[in-house]
Amino acid sequence: MLPNAGPAGIVPAASAHVAAGCQDFAPGMSPTPPIERFLVHVRRRERLAVAGEVIGAWLSVLILLAMVVLALVSAELLEASLPLRLTVVIAAGVATVVAFGRYLWRVRHIRSPLSVAALVETRVTRLSGAVRTAVELTGQLERSDQQRGDDPRAGIARGLALAHLASVAAALEGVPARTVTSFGRARQRMALTLVLLTLAAPLLFLPSFRGAVRALIDGVQHGVGAAQEAPHEHSVLAFDLNLRLSYPAYTRLPARHLENTSGDLAALLGTRVELTARALVPAIAAALVWEDTGDTSQTPSAASAPNAGSPASDIPRTLPLTVAPDGVTITGDFTVRRSGRYRFQLTSAERGLLVEGQSRTIEALADVPPTATIFEPEAATRDETLEVRSLDPVRIGFHLTDDFGLGEVELSVRKVGGVEGPTRRRIAVLNGERNYVGGTDLELRRFQLEPGEVLTVAVEAIDGNSVATVPGRGRSRELRIRLYSADERHAENLEAQRALMDAMLDLLADRLESPITLEDSAFDAVADAQGRIVLSSGLLLDRLARLAQAMEDDPIAADGVKEALVDMRTRHAALVDQEGRQVGDARSMVDGSEKPTLLAALVQSNTRGTAELETDIPWLDRLLEQQEKERLLNDAKSLVALEREIRELMEKLKKGDDPALRAELQRRLEELLRKVDQMTSNLSRSAKPMPFENANMDAMEQADARGLDEVRSTVESLMAMVREGRLDEAMASIDSLSKAIQGMNSRIEEDVAGSGGEGGSGPPGAAALRQLNSDVERLENKQRAVERDARELDQAVRDSMSDRIADALAPEIAGEMGKLRQVADGLGQIGRDGLHADDQKRLDELQKKAEQARENLSAEQLPEASRQLDQLGHELDSLKSDLDAEGARPGAQGAAARAAARSLGRVGSAARDVGSRVEELTPDASELLDPAGRQRLDELARRQNDIEERARRVEDDLGKVDAERPGTKGGLGGPLESAQKAMQDAGKHFEEKRDPGRGAKAAERAGDRLQELREAIDRELGTDPQGPGGVGGTSSRSRVAIPDADRYAVPKEFREELLKSVKEQAPARYRSLIERYYEALVQ
């Protein structure tokens, strides 16, 4: 269909000549080409016009940019540095991109025939709509030619379209293309470009502009002489050089004169230099040519200094100088901004431009920042943390120095771990002093320190440097101030106890792995291994000493912990002293015959040390566990107190909003959150590994940890509510917080009470009874230690006695043994017939005792044999007395008794003679021991007396427990009384210094009775280790041995891997076995 709209005079005319239109254009002919040629011509001209307009604008911008930059460079307002060159290139590139984009934006509207037709119609109004319709009809005709069939109407439509196209083609023949496309704006832009070029061209003939162009092209600094010809070099152009140095005013230094100098100088930054020189060649102009060394390390203000050129510049800058009318005297001045070199340059009327071939040097000296030192408090001088017990002001004394003068002093304080930065306070304004000693008081209260928090304090000195952009600032070493925290001190001591136990485990591993335990070990290897063990033991003693000293300042430490550590150190120190002497003797041994004796002594010391460690480690482990639980209980109680404070603050805040009260509430909530985190950390540190076969996997998440998580979540919600002002919700949430804290506290109290802690619930007197049990355990430990030492001394006595017997007493002892044989035989030959059955039994027992005394003599046990013979003599006299009484009776029984009494008198006399002689032959222990051994025997007596005194205190404590739990003393007093009797016997034997073996046996009896007492206390408390759920009756102080070789299927390999795993990771295939061993070790 033909369009309904069309310009008058075109479409109607086409309608009137449809037939003619159909006849004029035969098949293969069309009016379309003239229209297309016209549109293509218009589009080409339009693109040329747009291009001319854009190019003219682009050239104008580039010319203006070049003129401005060259003018600034020639005026030395800008330097032809790399940044400037890059800026110019980037600006030109941006202008090019903008111009090209503008061109594309403009020509996008004339890409299609329809857009060109629209442009024609806007320029020729009488063709409005006709040209676009013709373009559209052209496309329709092409499609209809491909789809045309036998429809007669199609021919009519095509004829109308061709007629319209013919009309438009005829109309366009009268329209010149130049009326459609205008080059006016393009001509204007090009004219502007020509005007700018005309104005810029004369400037290029100016030397300054040419120099600027060359500077930009070559990348060098434009200067006054840059456009001049290359100067001629001359070795020296100036002499008799005098300099006057005027230092910056803040230095308060007088001016300095340098007469007849070479020109090389070193001056402080900012120093003004006035120079006077004489020229070798008469000059009409003079200048200084600067060569920058590029060294700006000493010139922090160089970047801001006037005329501070680029360090990379190869062409020097110039500073004009004044030439006197005589052409010889030269004067000028400059300010030192940076290090560099300079040369004199002269302009001579006859010889042209001259420049010195040799440079003169200027070294710019930087003002060194001040130094600051804190000398008060004394902890600052030792680089230690100052611990304060209160928030009273702390005096900060400081010493400041500066090379030219101080300006201000500031105190910088920062709370470690705080979100805010350091706070600075001006504490002094100085007037250029070079040395200053002062002080100030640091108010700790304004920082709201909590126990354990740390402040860092530093003094900062600022000099009076008015030349540099930023004055010099010196800072002292930081002083750390920590507010004392009993909880942290206790935590440090607990951590030290853990480290001590680890060190003891390492030492135990060394003793178990020592080659001394192997039969075929070389003697030198044994001596070296035990030497290393002695060194490790010495380090262990140092740990014990430091820990015992630290316990002095631990108010939370449980009673008796320090005393136990001191006792442990005393025992190990005696062992280290003895073992150290043995190792020294082994290393200095000359005669190989001493090896067996020394090796036996080392084996004995290593065995004793192993036993000490195997008893002390489990004890220390239990002590640590108890302290951890008590600390957890104290932490829980502090949470309860803090929760009450928070509730009170919430109630006050609800009555009236107060910013200060809200801030205090937030601070308390943050404190509560910190305590929760601390308790969580303590729980994780105090957790102990558990063998997998004994673990309840459903209960691995402890109730305490869950309670802390609940408290933390509630506190975080409360903090958010307080910040957002939701006080009603916060008051409701505080109830759930209180419930969570109280519940957790109750669980902890029950746990501590169930494990023997302080302050838990339980039957009356339970806490005191548990404390008594702990005291008895420590007493038993001391008694066992005395027993071990006594047995060692007894063994030393036996060894010494054996040597004496071998040297001198063997023949006499052999004779006495023969006499004892006769005594035993004589007792056996006494007729039993007619004697009472009891007398016959007594005779048999006396015969056995005589034989046993003889065996002890044979075994060189003289003290024991002497004691038995003395007892034998008394019993023989007693039996003879009884037989004499029976012999007074008439009859056969009386006659048998009289005959037996006569024989018994002869045997008894012989037995008493042997006993007297053996007693004479038996030396006292003090005679057989060396001075060190006698000293140890005296020490044993002292220690045993101390144990007796402690036992009396335990007896007093038992009476106090009985007051709370009537009947307790009646059940526990018996073992304690027996233990005290054995202690007295042991002390008596030690003081007599005759037979330490008997003292060792008495000490053993005392230890056994104390163990019975502990077991009785356990039964009283309901924690008997032999009861249900216990692990058997193993003594808590008994030695825990490594499993025997016949206990497991892989004995030898297991033992080797187990000993190795004490220090290394255990092999996976032995994991279950090692877990069993760990469980036994903890027991």
C-alpha cells in the first residue's frame, strides 16, 4: 500500500501519472539510483563537515595546551620533569580520544539511508516526509519483486510506488547537495586554529621558548642558559672565595665566616650562604651552575624547598650572581636545601660562555631528632614492666637532649589492647634548651585500668626546627605499667607449675633412657649421660627455687603448696649434690679398678632419682588439678558479684537515661565478657587428656563450657540492647543471665566439692577432713623420703663394713661363727624329755635364733647379729630362770628341768661371750661413714624430728575435725598414734648414729601407718580408692613402673618405643598401650 501522507505537489502528482510512471520505467529500470546517489553524496559531505569541525577544535586545544605549558616552563614556573611530560602526553591523548569520540557520536546519526533522508528533510523543508517514504518504498519494491504473483493489484501498487519515486527523484534534481550540507562551523574551527598558529609562531623564535621546547623534548630542566650554546670548560674561573654562613634562627648559632676557602662546605639545612669571589676572566655576567647529587637521605624537607629540581636532572640549574662594574668581583647568596655540587659560570665579552670543569661540593646536614630517656621509675632503665598495686599517680622522670634546641615535650600513653590510639599530653614548653631533665605525674585513674591491664608510656621530645616541614621528634623507649592482678599472678604460677611438671617428665625420660639401665653400656657413655642428667636436674632445681619465690607473692595460692615445693627441692638438691660428686669422680677416675664401685653408686643414684620423679609427678599433677578447680570456683563467684552490679546499674538506668551511667554499664558488660573469655581459656588449659576407652563421647562437651557459651551469648545480646536503648528487653534478659551464671556456679561448686576442693557443699567437717588428708599425704611423702635416704645410708654402712671385715675382721668373725655353731649345737643337744611342751618350743626357737645370728654374721650383718645375740642372751637367761623354778619340784620332771638348766647355763655363758665380742667388733655407723655421710645422717635426724613435729600438728587438726564430726578421732587416732611411735623410734636410731638400717625400718613402719591413716580418711569421706569405681589400692606415692617384659605381646619393642615416646610422638600402633600407661602414671 502507498502511504497516505505526502507533501502536496509530489504524491498527488504521482497519482495523476500512474500510467505514465508505469510506462516510463520498464522492467530492469528504476528511479531509485538517482535518490541513492544523492543520499550517498550528502552523507559523504556531512561526514567531511563533521571531521573538519572536530579536527579544528582538536588542533585548537592542542595548540593552547602547548602554549600554556611552554610559557610556564620558559618562565621557570614549572620544571620539564618526567611527571610534567607525562601530564602533557596524557592531556593530548585525552583531547584526541574526546575528539575521536565526538566525531563518532556525530556521524552515528547518518549511517543509514533513512537517517540521511531525515537529515535532508530537516534541511529542505518542502521535501518533508517524501525522501524517507521513497527510501522505504525502495525496500518494499525489492521485496515485492521477489514475492510478486499473478495478482493484478500488485501491478497497480508497484506503479504507484514507482511514480512516487520518480517524483522524488525529479524533486531532488533541483536541490544542490551544498544546500543540504554546511561547512560553516568547520571553517570557523579551522580559522581559529590558524589564528592560534599565527600567534604561537613568533613565540618559537624566542630563546626561552626554544629552550623550553628542547627541555620538554629532551626531558631536561629548562634554565636561563638552556637555550644558549654549549659553554667552554675552564679548569678554574673564580678564586679568593669567601663565604658567610648564617644558620637558621632556631639554632641560635652565630654566623660563621670562611676566608679564602675552596668552596666545599657542609652546612645545616636552611643555612643562608653569602659568597664573594674574584673572577679570573673579566665577565659581564656570572652564575652558579647546580648539579644535584640526588642524595636526599639527609634532606627531609628537600621536596618543599624552593627550586628543588629533580635528582635525575642531567642539565644543571643556574643561579645568577652579581658582577661588580670592575668585571672581577662576584657576589651572591643562596640557601642550602639539599646536598649537591656547583660550578661557576662566566660570560665574557671576548671568550663567550665559560664554565668551570671542576665541581665544588655542598653537603646538607640534617638536624638530628632529639633523644629522650625515661630514668624514673627504675623499671624503665631495665626494660622491665612496672607493676603497681594501686591507681596512685606514677612519677615519670625523663632526660632530653638535642643538638640545637628543644621545643616541646609530650607524654604519649596507650592502653594495650584498647581500640583507641595513644593519647598525647603536652607536659612542657621549652625555650631552646639542649639538655633538659624533668618529670611529670601520670594519673592512672583517668585510664580506668582493670587489674592485669597494661599501659605503655613514652616521652616524646620535639625540637625547634623551623626550617623543616615537620619538626624533628624523638621518642623514648616505652615503659610498660601493669596494674597488679592476683588472678594473673596465680595463673602465672599455675603455668609455671605445668612447665615444672613437663621438665620433670623430660628428666624422668632421660633417666629411663640412660645407658646406665643397660648391662653392656660403656662406662664413659654412662658417665656422660649421667652428667647431662645432673645438668638437667640443676635446671629443675632452679625452676623449683623460682617457683617457690613466686609463691610468696601469690595470695590465692593454696596453703602448703610452697612448703611442698621447698621440700621437693630439698630432696632433689641432696640427690643432685650426691650424683654430681659421683659423676665428677667417674670422669676423673685414674684407676680402672674403681669402675664397679662408681658404676654401682651411679646406678643407685639414678634409681633413687627415678623413684623421686615417679612419685612427685603424679602428686604435682593432682595438686595442679585441685588448684585449677579452686580457681574456676573463684572465677565463678566473681561472675556472680559482677552480675549483681550489672543488675543494679540496669535498674538505675531504667529510672532515668544517663550517658555516664550507660557508659559504666557498657564497661561492666565488657568486663563480664572478658571474665567469661578468661574462664573459657582456663577451662581449656586445665583440661586433661582422657584415654579413649574411658571416654564418654556423648559428654565430651563439658557442662562448664556450655554454661560459659550461654553466658557469653546473653552478655553480647545485652550489650546490643543497651546500645540501642531497648532497656525493657535488657531487664528481661538480665534474668536469663542471672539464671545461667547461678546454674554454672552451682555446677562448679558441686564439681569442686566432689573432688576435694575448698568451699564446696558436703557433710559437716568435710572440707577440714579433706585438708587433713592432704596434710597427711604430704607427711607421708616426707616420711617415705626419709626412709629412702636412710636405706641408702644403711647400704653405704654395709659396704664400708664389708670392706673392713675383708681387711681385718674376717678371722675373728669366723671364730665367733664357730662358737655360735657350738651354741646352736648345744641348744640342740639339751634333752627335751620330761620338759614342759612350752619349754621345748622355746628351746627350739632359741636354737633357730642362734642359727639366724650365725647367718647374719656370715652375711657380714654385724649390727643385726649383735642385736640378735643380745636378745638371745636375755631369752636364755629367762628360760634358765624358769627351768630353775621347775627343777625345785620333785620327780622326773624336776630332774629333767634341773639337767636342762645346767646345760642351758653353759650355753648361755658361751652365747653372751659371743654377743659381747660381736658388739666389740661392730663399729658405729658414724665410724664407717665419710664426713658427707655423717652429715646426711645428722640431716636425717633433723628431718625426722621435723616430721614428728608436723605429726603433732596433724594430731591437733584431727582434734578440730573431731569437734565438727564427733567420733572421727576415735576411728583415725589409732594409725596416727602408731605412726608417731614409729617416728620416735626412727629418730632415736638416727640420733644414736649406730644403725641407720633400724631407723629405716622404723621410718617404713611410720610411712605404712600414715598410708593406713589416709585410707581411713578416704573411707570417712566416701572416696575409698578400693570402693566402687576405684582403681585399686595402689598407694598414691608408690612407684609406677614401666610394664614388665612379659606383660604384652611385643614387650621389648614396646618398651623401647614407649621410652622414646616420652619426648616424641608415640607410634600409632602402640597408642592404646601408651594410653593405659598414662592412666597408670596419673594414678
